[in-house]
Amino acid sequence: MQPVLPRSPMNGLHQSVYMALSLASALVGSWTALDLFGRVHANIGRARSAWLVAASLALGLSVWAADFEAMLGFHVDRPVPYDAALVALSLAVAVGGCGLAFFLAAQRRGEIVSTVGSGSILGAGICLTHFVGLAAMRTMPVIGFHPMMVALSLVVAMVAAGAGLAAADLDRGLQTRGPAVLGLTLAIVGGHYASIAALQFQLGGVAPIDGVDSSGLAYSVAGAAIFVLFLASIAALFDRRFEALAAIEAKRNETQLRAILEQTPVGIIVADAPGGEIRFANSEAEHLMGHALVGQSIASEKAAYGPIDEQGRRRSAESSPLMRAVRRGYRTERLIQRYRRPDGAVVMLEMAAAPIRDADGRVVQGATTFHDVTAKLKAEEALRQSQRMEGIGQLTGGVAHDFNNVLTAVLGSLSLAVRRVSDDRAREQIENAMQAAERGAKLTSQLLAFSRRQRLEPQPVDLNAMIERLGGLFAGTLGGMVKVEHELAAGLPPAMADTAQLELALLNLALNARDAMPRGGLLRLSTALVTLGEPRGPIEPESGRYLAVAVADSGPGMSPEVAERAFEPFFTTKPQGLGSGLGLSQVLGLAKQLGGGLRLTTAPGEGAAVTIYLPVSAVPAKPEPPPDEAPRAVEGATVLVVDDDADVRRFVVDLLAESGYTVSSAEDGPAGLRALSEQGPFDLLLLDFAMPGMTGTEVARSVRALDPEQPVLMMTGYLEHEAVLSELGVQPMLQKPFDPSDLLYRVSNLIRPRD
């Protein structure tokens, strides 16, 4: 029975040459491996995998070579052969451990868990390579390892490897590459010598065991390692060269791209994820938002400026499209947002935002583009308002036409009835009814003026003389609590306007001013000759020279919200029953129909002023007062009345018959043409403009085709085809409702005297 030999730590001398060679292999291998690993992040696909494999081979070979070079330098009193299979296994362990560590580090770069995990794997791989290499030694029998020293070797290797990979992950050039290389070198060398210290063996002679010759192994390991590392360095140098060229090209492209972004007429902002710090903002973005942006955080809600809601309250930063992009990876397209600038101005920005992801799909930044759509939205709102007013105008024009037919029959019949009544009380009641009907006629006149379908009779008007003439009417209508002042510019040319409608418009404005000053105040009427530039809004006229007549009051003024809706039809701030909401709409319709426009100047506490702009007349004003009484009928004259409204037709027939005319009537256009062929010719055709089936225009066209000289007088409750009438030469028009004397006057003027 052989005695049990005592276990003892492995003692020997470390030869300095091999120690230096081992240290050099660790240093050069670590530097080369990290250099190759740096290429991993600069490539994708197969190139990325190739650089990852190259880095793993470089570091694995350096770990393996440094380990065996150090063991070859460990001098004992006998030759040390090595087991070839375990030598190969140690190489596989070294390359595999390094590859797994690099793979993990490349997947989640910059994360603590990734750095700790990859450092632990690399340290464990280095230690396992050392212990497998020690196990390959075939000299001492029954080799064991001291547990505490094994643990120490693992700790040294893991900590040093983790520190090296963490320093390499910062990627700041030589200032971090040096500490990273030192960290990996310490992991390789420190792990090896700690594992050597952990080795234990039994004393006693042992017969030599066949194995790989140590000297041949040493030279082979060193030569192979140096050759592979040399090739890897050459490859890295070439890659560096190509990377330098690519960096120059990238710099050129970056400069060009930055110039393009800076000069793009769209605001562009790029912010980091997830904090929202702004990294880039072009000049257009800072111009639109009115302040510097780079370095600020989109998550901040402290500033008074920023996105606001409809009530002007500051919106939450989380509602920002850019914040949703960097925080949640949301994509936003065509979102309109109100933005208050530092100067207090509010602009409407149409924004789009999208997250920017890296190769692994993680959101690293967010980008937003935006442009100012304030003017566009105002134009769209003006168009919608114009279309809305046009629709209401068509409705009111049609209603006014039908109502005018009714009023024509009512006023005409009352005017005929009052002639036949001798009882004073009955005459008074009939006259009251006529006054009520005339008020209805004024209402339809307002409706027609708003719808811009009323036939106006523009003529040169002396504005100053008109205002002086209206002075008494204003004084009696406005009451003693309102003081009226005139500021009339001297030497004004006449304006082109309809006298009656302009007087009605000024009266409406004066009444509105009076209602705005229930406790009294000042009403100022002024005139001037002005030259206007481009219009500020849809109610103002085109640029040019105009005569301006303004009605200003000292009332409380209007808020911006009320002023914006002041010209909408049926909008009023007066109590129910005290206003129709058509006053300003009528004035606007009149001004636009005359070829001019309006301007409203008001503010809370500063009163209100409405200025009417009218075209300048090229001829002087020549007022033509209507005749005092209707002329007598032409003896034997015949008139054909064509109107689809039975009440209007009956009234016109009775009025003309009582005046001495021979009158025939027809209920529509075809019946009128038959009457003309069977009973004609007639000295005058009195036609209603709007009739079903065949309009008055079509009847006139058919008659004029046979007799171009046939006199025609057109009656209408509204007018929307003046161009057609002008082509026919049908200039005489009679607006419903009309005064009986006006009808008789027109008829007598159109009938040609008989030979």
C-alpha cells in the first residue's frame, strides 16, 4: 500500500520572457478585439456578424495564447507535456466565451444589465480557459484547486472584464479605449495568475506522460496568435481607412443636409427620447414659435408661451405630437394646434410628428414638422361665411320676392280703396294699413339689400348735402340724449350710390348707435376721400380710390367675438323683439352691390365706427325729383298685363282701367303670347319678371323677335338676371311693391303717342 502524499500549492519560477510575452499578447489582443468590436456598431447584416466573429476570435486567441504562454514560462523541475484534446478545448472555451460576451454587449449597448452580464460571461470564460489549460498539464498527478483562490480568480476576471467593456461602451476615442484595454488585460493576466495560485498537487515522482511538447506548443501558440492578430489589425486598419473616407463623405452629407433643413420653409424640430430635450431646430421653427428652441425640453410647462386650447389655457406637454412620438412612439399626421408665442400672438400650426428608431427598433429620437396655417384657416372661414351668407341670401331673396307680390296687391288695393271712401274714420284705418304695409316693404328692401338682389339705381350723390338734409331726421329719430356732430370734408366729388338706399343705411347705422348708448352719447357723421390698399377682410373693398362716409358712436364698443359676427344675418345683441339682426347685413349688401365695402373699427370701451366706402362718380350730381302727380293716360292706349299672381294682376288691371287705359290680362307667359296674337297689337306689355313655365324675359324675347320696337315694362320683386335684360334692351324696370302713381308715370312715358 502506497503512502498518501501531502497536497501542496504548486511552486515554481515564472520566467520573465514568457511573462512579458503573455502580457503583450493580452494587451495587443484586447486592443485589436475592441477595435474590431467597434466596427460591429458601424455595420449591419452580414458585415456586422463578420466583425463580431473577428472580434471574438481576436480576443479568444489572445486569452488562450496569453494563458499558455504564461504556463510555458512557469518553470518546474521536470518537462511538462500537454493533453492535445484539452488544449483544443481551452481554445474553444476562450473563443466561445468571448463571442457570447460580445454578442450580448452588442445587443443592448449602453444598458447596465447588458454590461454586467457580458462582463460576467467574459470573466467566467477567461477563468474557465485557464483552468482547462491547467488541466491539460500532464506532469503532476491528482491536481486540485483551492476554493478561495478559484473564487478570487473569478472575481478578478469578471470585475476587470466588466470594467473594460463598460469603458469600451462609452466609445469616446483613446480616452476610453486605453482604460478598456487595461481592464481586459487585467482580466486575462489577473485571472491566469490567480488560477495558478489556486492549483494544488501531490508530491512525489511520477513517470513522464506522453503529450504535446511544451516548446513546440509555445512557438505554435505564439506564432498563430501573433499572425491572426496581425491579420486582424491589418483588416482593422483597412476598415479604419474606409471608415475615414466614409466619415468625410458623411460630414459632407451632414453639412449639406443641415443646410437643406435650415433653409426649408417648414419648421423642423428633433428631440431626444424619452426626456424630450430638443437637439435640433431649424430657423423656420424658431421663427414660427418666436423663441430659441435648442436645449429646451418639450416636457416643460413653466413658460407662458406654448400650445394652448380654444380657451387660451396652456395644454399639457403630454398632448404634444412630438412628446407622444418620443415617449410612446406614436405617429401624428396633420394635427392643427394653437400656439401662443412669447409676444402674445397666437398662430395656428399644422403639425406632423414621428418617432426615430435605431437598428434594433428602439425609439431614440422624435421629429416634428409644422407650418403656419393661420391665414389659410381664416381664408377658409371667410369662404364658409361667404357661402353661408350666399345661401341665406338666396333664401331671403326668394322670400322677399313672394312677399313683394303680396305687398304690391295689398298697397295697390288699399290705394284704390282709399279713393272711394269718404268716411274719415275708414280712410284713417285704410291709411294705417297702408303704413303697416309700407313697413313690410322696407323689411323686404332690407332682405333684398342683404341678398344683393335688389335693383339699385346708382347715380351721382353729394354725400355732404345728403347728410345735411338728414340732420333733421336724425335729430327727431335719435332723441335729445344723443348729440349729433358732422365732420364733412370740403370739395368732395360725388359718389355713385342709390340715394334712397344709402339714406336708409345711414339711418340704420344711426339707430344702432343710439341703441348702443341708452344713456346718451355722441354720434359723429364724417366724410372723406380716401385711397385704400389691399383689403384686410372680406367685407372691405378692393384697393382703390373711394368716398368714405362713417358713422361713429361713443358707446361701449364691441368685443372681438361680437365684432366678428356683427355682419352675420339675423345676429343681434339687442333684447328679443327689439332687433331683426339685418341692419348691418343690409348695409354690407348695399355697399358690396354698389361696388364698395365696409370697415368696422371697434374695441371694448372705445365705441364703434362703421365706414361705408363708395365708388367715386365720374359725373357731377344732378338730382332729378319725381313728378308731383301722375300724367293722364294716352287716349285709346292699350296695355297687356301678364302676371301669375292673381291679386297683383287684378290690382294693376283696375288701376290702369280707372286711369283710362284699355287693359287685357293673362295669367302666364303662353297665355300672354296668345292674347297678343289674338287681341294685339298693344301699345305696352306689362310683364312680371318671375313666372312659372315661361318667364317675363322669355316672353319679351319672343315678342321682340317679331316686333323689335314693342314697348315693354318689367315688374319684379327681385332681380338676378340684369345681364340678360340688358342684352334684350329691356331697361325699364319697376320694383315691387310700387306706388300707383309711379306705375302710371312709367306707363305714360313708355307708350308712344299715336299718329
